[in-house]
Amino acid sequence: MSTAIAEPRQRPPVSKTLATLLATAVVYAPFVVMAVDATLSESSSLVRSMVWRLLPFAPGLVHTHLMFQLTGIDGRSEMVDMTVAPVSTVCTIAVLAWVVRQHRLLGYACLVAALASFSISAWVLLEMLRT
């Protein structure tokens, strides 16, 4: 007679590919929507072109700018912003994907919070470009 205790049923983990795709979509989707909206509704051709030029860097750009402002780091150049912003974006995507894989419910909650945060960032970036 076996006295083995039944293991609780575990859901299969989210694949690395799916977790990375979800995280990337959550990070970049607000900026793509903002870029399409700016292309269709902005009268300034400079804003329309800058939105698409900044798209690869955009998710990390506002957060990086805010981080530099809060820490009081002065004297940074545009080159520093354009270097730190993509690194920040990649790290954000990696952390979100890891959380989704490790803690499914917490991961989905983090995806929703990140979507809200990056939606606000997309709006702030568009307003910065308009001024």
C-alpha cells in the first residue's frame, strides 16, 4: 500500500517566449499607439518625425529623465540619455518577463501596472515633444 501524499496540481509555467512577448507588448504598445496617434493628428511635422525616431528609446526615456531629475545629476548629455534609456527598457522587459514566469498572478498584476505606467509615460513624452 502506497502512502504517498498527492502533489498539488501546478499550472504549467509560462514559456520564456510568451513572457517576453507579453512584457515587450506591454512596454512598447502605449508608445506605438501614441506614435500612430501623433502621426494622424499632429500638425507639426517635427513632432511627427521625432515620435518615430524616438520610438526605440521611448519607453526608458521618460523614466530615465525622471530618475536623473530626482537624483539631481546634472551635466548629462543627450548621448547619455540615449544610452541609458534603451538599457532601462531592456531591463524592464527582462524583469517583467521574469516575474510573469515565476509568479503568474503577481506577474499579470505587474503587467497591468506597467501598462498604466508606460501609458502615462507615452503621454508625457508626447507633451514634451509638443513644447
